[in-house]
Amino acid sequence: MIPCDDKFGPVLEALLQCAAGALDDCGVPAERVSLSPGSAVAWDDCCAGQLWVRAISITPVQTQPCGYTTLTLQAGVGILRCVSVLDDIGTPPTPAELTADTLQSTTDASILLGAIMCCELPGVNGKGVRVTGGTPLGADGGCAGWEWTMTIPVL
């Protein structure tokens, strides 16, 4: 019999709830919080703080006749925020503004990593989440941020 349940959506939703809760608890909430479909995240509203979780790939790990017993979900957890830009007369951001933007980004990265590592995920094989890397994003269009990628064994 072919299973009809979604093994991946609940894992992604749990990651999103953990990440949003951690940002809230640390006093730096994101207002735009969602799962992101497709292979690229639309940078829609970074000034409100845009947090997402996305599926990057799914790979079968162990197979048996007529199904998989274990799959690996590669996921991304990311955030965007506004950063300083040229003003109306072309003056670049000050060093202090650039430093503040950088520190906001590294704070977000630290909070999200902690949330990922401490999150309890449904249908996940023990504490099998393995963070594979973090990547700074932007700056582009006045937005910059961070995305962590990870692999998650899903039963």
C-alpha cells in the first residue's frame, strides 16, 4: 500500500515554529513568517523581517520493496532584514550603520542556529539534524540576511 501522509511538511512547520519562537524570545521577531515553496525564496518584505523555512531536496537513504524506510530532507532556514543603503543624494551608509547591519545579521544567525539545534521535530530519527552550513545573503535591494542549511533524517 502506498502511504498517503506527508512526512516532510510537519517537519518544516516545526522548524518554522522553533525559529520564529526563538526570534520572538530574543526580542528580534520577524513579521513575515512562512514556509517557502520552490527552489528560491522571494524577497518580499525584508523590512518587516522575513523568516522562512524551505525544502531544498529529498533523498532516499534506505530502500525496501515498494517504499523507502528512511529519507533525508535537506532544508533551509533563513531570515532577511532591511540594511542601510545610499541616501537620496548618493551618500553611502556610515561605518556605524554597516556595523549595526552586520551585527543584526550575526545575531539572527546565532539565534536561528540555536533554534535549529534545539528543535524537536516530528518523525525525525533521534537528534539526527546535521547543520551543513550557513550562508550570508545579499545585500540586495536594501535587504540582507542569513540562511542555514541542514540535513534531517525522516522516517
